[in-house]
Amino acid sequence: MNNPLEMTAAYLEGKLNATQVAELEAYLREDPRRAKAFVRQAMLDSHLTELLHEQNITDVAIDF
């Protein structure tokens, strides 16, 4: 497997093909700690995206 962190980031960005997704899934199934780390990363990514989206909306509203 390529760098797991890079694969996770690419997965979260929707940039993996079906083969790469299967490879990542197999990697995560090998160790529950990997799966937990993946879930933590996915949650962090989701929260940061939401926060940045909210901040952008706030910035736009302040500019008016």
C-alpha cells in the first residue's frame, strides 16, 4: 500500500478509484487500530470542513 495517510486523504477527497478503495479497506480490516485512526481522521476532516464552511459564510455576511 502507498502511504496510508495519503490514501486516507485521497479517499476523503473522493480521489481513489475502486481498486484503491478496496486496497484501503483491506488495510483497515487488518488492524482495528487502523480502522479507528481512519474514523478519527474522517471525523476531523468533516469537522474542519464544516468549520471552514461556517467561517466562510460568516466572513461573507460580515462583508455585506
